[in-house]
Amino acid sequence: PHLITPLELPLLVVAAATVFLLVRSAPAGRAHGLPRWKGSGNARDDFLAVCRELTAELVAEVETCQPPLPSSVASHIARLVEYNVPK
């Protein structure tokens, strides 16, 4: 009996990394470093738009983190998110 399936583990890692990086890099005065979001009213489109923004921000943060990570890490994280987010 597994508590987490092998497919859920990468998504859990990406979610934890996203939260960590957003909280760590949040400028004062804005919640979690994100601008106030104005949605379109379509939940699916809004989710995908936010997911794209978070993925881009996460990849940019990974590419510039110190000490530097291997270049494949950023592309691997982007692939994990793309794979796990329904289209």
C-alpha cells in the first residue's frame, strides 16, 4: 500500500519547489510575489494561464539559483509540469 503513487511524487516535488521559491522571493507588499490576478471567468483557462506563469517563474528561478544547478534541471521541471497539468 503506497501513500503516494510514482506519478504523484514529481508533481508534489514541483508544487513544493514552487511554494518555496515564491515565498522566498516575494517582494514586500505583494502576496507571494504575484500581481493581483484578474481572471477571465473561465476556470480552466484561468488555471492554465496561472500555471504557465508559475512554471515560467519557477524555471527562471531555478536557472539563476546559487549555487548553480545543472542546466537540465530547469527543462526537467518544465517537462514535469507540462506532463502533469491537463490540457
